[in-house]
Amino acid sequence: MDVPQCGDLYSWGGDAELPTPNLDFRGTQLGNIAGGYGTTCSIGANLGFLQQNPKHKVLEDLLPANIVDVAFGSDHAIALTAEGKLFSWGSSKWGQVGLGAAPQNPLKPVMIKGGLSDKVVTSISCGSSHSTCLTSAGDVYTWGRGFEGQTGHASKALDDETNDVITSVQLLPKCVSAFVKWPVKVVTCGEKFTVCVLENGEVWSWGEGGSGQLGFGRVTKQAFPRMVMEKCPLTGEKFVGAAAGWGHTIAWTEGGEVWAWGLNAYGQLGLGDTKARYEPCHIGGEEDSEVKYTSVVCGGNYCIGIDSDNIAWSWGSNRSSQLGLGNVGEHQKAPAPIRALRGKKVSLVCATDKISMAYTPSQIYELNPPLGPISGGSKCRLVGGGFWASDNIVVRFIPPATSKKAVTRAAVGTFEEDLETGEQYVICKTPRFAQTGPVTVEVSMTGQAFTDNKQQYTYYPEPTVSRVTPGYVWSGGGELIELDGSNLFNSDRLKVRFKGKNSKGEIVVPGKFKTMVTGQEINEETEEMQDVIRKYIACKAPALEAGVALPWETKISVALNGIDFKSLEGGFIFHDFKIGGVEPRSSPYAGGVEVKIVGDSFFDSGKLIARMRWDHMEPVVAEEEGKEGGEGLDGGDMQAVEQVVWLPVRYGDKNNLYLDVLPLEGGDGSVKSLFDGPEPQWDSEAESLGVKIDLSIDGGESFLEDVVDFTYYREFEWEAVANLGGPMSGGTEMEFGTAVVTKVEASGDAAVRFYTDDGLFEKFSLAECMAVPVEEEERGEDGDECWRLKVVCKTPSFEVIEDDLGKGVGEEKSEEEKEGGGAGDGAEGEGVGEGEGEGEGKEEEKEGGEGEGEEGEEDAPPAKTVALTSKVLVEVAYNGVNFVENCGSFEFYPEPVVKGLSKGVVTKAGVGLAINGSGFFDSDAIKVKFENEGGSVCEVVDAKIVSRNVVSVVVPDLDGNDEGIGDGVGEEKEGEEEEEKKVGGIGGEGEEKEEEKEGGEGEEEEEGAWFGVSVSFNGTEFSGGLGVGFKWEGGKAGELAGDDDDEEED
């Protein structure tokens, strides 16, 4: 097919009754145009779809650049490359894309390989749901739907039923075996049938034939190819081409004779009537029967042909104005010339069901931009038609004939195409010119013949941008931005661009040229006064879209011609500067604390500064000079005067800023500010001072709306007042308090530091700080309200520790711990609570209570050796940063384990009880809790340590009343030594006697209440519970009175 040099592409149908040039493709170098089933396209150096069906919109970069033809079905498409390869996309319901079982319904072009990988395809065609192609060897391949026989793969040797099964769907291209020996010249598809022309001129057809479209009589279906005509009946010429529509067929000879057959309800056969034809009939032009056609295309129910003079003719259905004949009614029964194209030579036509196109075998429409700087190098886009890719594109700039300085300059042009709009351009860099003003621009695609329609381009002096005000704006947009510079002038293309420094994003907004009189000066030439004019560009800051990372640092630039931008040195920032708070929120009066300002969208403006403000009560100054209100005129009235301290701010990152809190001077109640001026005052006697901190990003000209509260305070003396010990697992609630203070705010930043001097252990815990009112009787002489600060924290876990014997936690136990010794080991031995510890108890008595076991060593430690505990130092920081020393200590101990009791049944209060376990140690706060299963009775009493394994306690009255409840160790009759001796036998003889007394009374045991026993070494956290306990039978005291004395003695 000959390739026109340039031209116009016309389309019509739908809303357009007559052919209308498509300006987007005017002058395009086209090699082919194609269409079908509601889609049309032009094919040249690039592929672009023009009309209708959105199913087949394909971007240019998805296909090879060397596409030469495209065919469309109702739901799929096929593209042919110059190398003879096929690409397909769309529906694969019937296998019409030829890709086999996968992929399903490809949305992007995929190369067809199956059956064609080693073939060179020369032409393609599509029916509704089937496809065909022709190879360079003259073989025909078909695939897709075959229910109507349109693929032609049936065998004459098989019955119809078997043929239907094997030919219903063909997933991959398959050669039509009927033409293996006879090369095919042309193959084309109708809706559900196929027609081909052999190299020898014969016409063949197969598929659906109910409308006569097969050309050999009334045949409903033809499953394999059958010849229609051997040669032209009138001239004996060979047929060279064929086309097929929905239900009709056209074929023509090498001499231009046209034959038609099939459905004719709309006159699509061009025979002058609407009668169907079941065999080929010769047609001629309505106005000239001697018209000779070189090609014909078929739409759904109409035809367009090109004659030997390159005149376009059309006939058939005109319901959608697809014939291009204007208002001629619904049908045109015989060929008629398309008069809107008369005088133009048509080289290509295509037809779908409703849309038609024609291409006729060029100009600069406009320059974009039409102006640029005199220094040259500006990108200029020539918009027009008749442009194509060429190595010989030349653009020349011709100065006016009156110019004495400038001469004609030329630039090399390159071709570009906008894939979205289809516009074509020639792009060039403007040459440097000797003077400003207009020049004429011309272009040649060959370097010889230039366009003759005159277009003007204007050169202007090089502009500069020297300042932008302000240098940053809020992300919401709307703020006025002004840019000053030189050589600025008014232009309807003026743009301002914000381009991300570290990202690809950019925003371009319209700009306006403005002037302002800023003063007067003497004109040196005329020596007269003249206005000083400020010339600047103004624009509104754009609003950023959601999701843009802030702060967004950009380069701001101006283009007087809309595309050639000149940037300002430095950056321009969009932000959403938000302060979330400060850490810490308070500082001792001594200052020196680094405060972190946290927030979002921070940036370094170079002018970051903070302002600290508070009110100070001062006497009202009287109107008379030299007198104050406090001196008599105003009765000593006081007024609040705002005090201000300025602090420099350091930029950290987009979420953190830093400032150092200045110390408040001590005695005189003043503080030095960053700037010169009166020293701000404060009440030096006050225990705290609340201040406001706000921030400025412009050096103090304006301040952000966000204001944070901050507190100065006099350092407190803290003392640990509750829970000075707890398990190493942590979680003990520890409490600190201060002396009486005036009202101060509770801190939300308080923290507690736990550490050892050797540095082996250091941990921090966040704390809750509360201000607790002091009772009236505890107040000072003036009776004013006052408070105590209370800090409560949870202790951390403790890992690094050594006991008083130098053993680390987790080290091997001593021989004493392994083999037992003293009362503790005896109680912990076999039969705890069952009276089987007699031997151990006696052994302890024998050895003088020194805790030796049966195999104990002479130098074993005493029974009361403290367990594995470690004491750490504690410091409190009201603000979480400034820790106060000497706040007390905390003793960590391993989690105690309660294993058993010396008694399983207790009948009355006052009975001594040994609690056996491990991890016990001496403490001033040893408590034992007795609690029944329902929790209705719970008693907590003091206890004492006997050994690392035994705690001794006296059982209180557990009948649910206060009578007879002892206070444990405080009720001992015989003193501490006698109690130790008594406890040493617990689990021995006493227990055995108790069991003897209770022998044979098993029926009554069910009446006793079970009490669980747990031990605490800090008075609050208990180990044990209902799992370890005894049966309380206090109600039997009267019955067992005879045994009371013996019990007491035991």
C-alpha cells in the first residue's frame, strides 16, 4: 500500500452527516486506516484509536511501533506488524484472540505464537467472534468460534455431528487444509462467515449462509470451503479482492469490476433494489456504469469503494449517516460519489457499522509558545498537520525585512505526538537572535519545501527573579505570593511553577503582571521627577492535595511564555506547621533544660524563635510623674504586666525542634532575655511559675496559633513513703512525697530512676504525680491552703544483683540450702503440716537452734541470714529530666514461694504457725494474710522471719469478729527467744499431738472452714493464697478445752 506524504483524515457518521477533517491527524503520514464493529483507527508510524468502542483503547507504547494493520471483532482485536507477527487482545470466550486457554480476556496486546511462531503473516481479518490471517506462503489460518462453520476446519470424511464437535471452538490458529495446494491472495471475514480469493483468481467462502452471503445458493451452513466463482463471468479476469459485511459479500476483479451477493435489505449490494441475492451479481455506479473500483470495504450493512480516479463512492444503509452523502434518506441502493470529498484524492477508506473514514493526501497552525527570550534555547512547539518523523525537519526564523541586525536563523526540528490528544508537533530550540521583536516561522519536513502560512514568534529580553515574598506558605493555599525581578512584562501565558526539590511533583498556577508606584526619582535624561515603578508577578498559593508529605520544599520559578521557567535562587516551602507539645513540660528555676518541641511539618525558616510569656503583678503607676499606685495615689492597686523572654530555637527535623530553658535569676526575681530591653520580672518567692510558650517562624513578626504551657518550679525534696521493697519481677507500687508546698500543678512528666552506684543497674519508670491537699490542722500559722506532691510509680524488673554472701541470682545453692538445717529446713522437710518433722525439730533443739541439718556443717550460717536481696538507690524527677538525689532506696527480692504449713487444722486463735517456703528474708513489713474461700473473712497480721525458709505467725481469731485477734509477734508470751524455740518444734511433736487429738473425728472435719495463707515482705504484695492453707475449727474450742494448755505449751 502506497504511503501518502501527508494529508487529512476525514470521518463521518453518528452526529456528522458529512465528512469532517479530523484536525488531530491532519498531515499525518499514514500507511493504513482500519475499522470494524464500532472502532476505527489510523495506522502509520504510530497507532491511535479515534472513535467509539472503549473496549479497544490501546496505548501506543503497548504495541510495537511498526504496526501495519489492525482488525476488529465485536469483542477483540488483532494487530499485524511489519515483521509479520500478530498481537491480540480482548475477549477470549470463543478463542478468538488465538492465545489458547490462557490468558483469559487479555486487556493488553499479547503476541500470538501458537501455530504461527515460524510464519510471516501478511494480512488479517476478524469476524464477530472468529479471526483469520494469511501468511507469506499463501496459507490461511483461522481460529475462534466455529459453530457456524466459519473456521473451515470441518472434514468431508466425517459426519456433521462429529464435525460440529471438533470445530465448534478453535483456541489456536490452525491452517485451513483445503488451500494447502492453492495459495490464497486475500482472506476476509464477515459476521459469521469467511471469504477468500486465491492467487489464481478464484473466490471461495464458508460459514453461515442463511442470507445468501456465501454466494452458492440457499445454504444455511457450510463447514468447509467451497468455491463461489472461478473468474469474472463478464471479462474472464481474475478476482483480486473481496470484502464482507454482516450478511453480504463484495468481490472485484483486477480490472475494477465489482460483484455482490447476500443480504440486501438496505441496498448494500448496490444493485438498485433491496432484494437479496444468493448468487453473485455485477454492479455498476448509479451515475456512471463505467466506474472501475480499485478497492471496496464493507461496513455492517453498507459499502465504500475507491475508484481508479481516487474518488470515494458509498451505498447501503445510511441510518447513522455513515455513507457521508448527507440527508439522502435511510438507504442508498446504488453507488454514489461522496461529494464532500470531491476534488480530493482519496487513498484509503474504512467502514464499521456506523462510522466511516477517508484519508486524503499539508501547515503550521500555531506556535506554542509564540514568544521566548532573546538568548535562545527556549523550547518551541509548532502545532500543525502534515508532520511526521523525519531526519530532515528544519525550522527557520526569519526577521522582518526592515531589520538591520538580525539575519535568518534555522533550527533542527524533531517530531512528537501527544498520545492523549493525538496532536502532532515539531519541537525545536529557538536560535539566539540579535534583537527583540517578532520574526516569521516556517517548517519543512524534507528540508526543502517550507510551509507558506506565516506564523509569528516574538523575542523578549531575558527576565530574572530576585525575591519572593513570603518564602513559605500554609498548605491550604490562597495566600498572595509576590515575585520581584527584572525585564518582567505582561503576558497572557504567564505561569508560576512550584517544583519539588526532592520529588517529581510540581504545581503550575497562572500569574499576573502588576505594577506599583513606590516613590519618585529624577530622570537623568530629562532631569525631571518620575515615578519609581515596581514591576512584579503575583499569584495565589495553590492548595496542596491530601497526601503530600509536608513540609514540601520547592523551587519557585516564573515563565513569561508559559513554559520557559526562570527559577529563584533558594527554596519555597509549603507547610502545615503544627505544635503538639513540649517535652518536658517543666523545669527547675535553675534552668538549663533542653526542651523538645514536638509536632509536624516543621522546617528551618532561618528565623525560628520562641517567646516565653507570663504575667507579673506590679503596682499601678500613677498619672503624676514619679509616683506609683503603691505610694498613695491609687491605694496600692496592682496590675498584671506581661513579661516576655525570647529564646532561640534549633531545628531538628520535621517533627522536632529544640530550645534551652533560661535559668530564672535568684534573688532579684529577674531574668535576662535574648533581646535588649527591660529584664522580665517574676515572683522569686513563688514555688512555681506557669508560663506560655509560642513560636514564630518569621523572626517574631507573627506567631503560630499553637501555644503550649510550661512550668518553672522550685526543686522539691522527695522522700519514699510507701513500699520500700518488692519482688524482682517488678510492678510494686512505690510512693514518694514532698513536704508541704503551696499550690503547684501536678506534673504529667514525672519519672523515677532506680540505680546502683556501681553502674550495673539503671532503669527508669514513668510516674503519676498528684497534688494532695493538706488537712487544716497540718497547715502553717497563716492557715492558707497548701499541698503535698505525691509521686507513684511501678518498680521495674531487676536482673543484676548479688546477695550479702556474694552469690549472684541463679547461682548454685549453698550446701545449707541443699541439705537443710535449722528450724526452717525441718519445717520444709517431709511431712510438712502432717506432723512428720519431729526429727528435725529435736535436732534443732539439740544443736542449740543454730539451724544445722542432719548433715549440717559447723560453720553453716545462722538461721536468720538474710535472703538474696539487693538494695538500689532511687531518684525522682518532677519533670522527668532533672532527678533529685537521695530520695531513698528500694530493696528488690526474689519472688517468695509459699510451699506448706506446719498445721493442717487450727482450732483456736493464738496458735503458732510456721509457714514454709523459699526466698524468705527479714523485713520490717512482714505480713501474713488469712482469707477464707469466699473472701468474707480476711485477716492480716504481723509475722517474723525465722530462716530463709520459715516465717512464724500467731493465728488470729478467724470466726469473723474482732475478739481474740492477736497482732502476731506482739502477743508472744515468752519473748522472742522462747517463741523461736516454740516455732522450732512446729511441725514436730505439737503437730503429732494435734493429729492424735483429732483421730477418729473425720466426720467433723467437713465442718471446718478452709483458710488460705499468704505472706508479704513489703506489706502489700502477697505470695501464696488458697492453694496453701489450713482448716479452721475455731467453733470447737469448747470441746477441745482440755487440750488448750498443751497446745499453748507446744
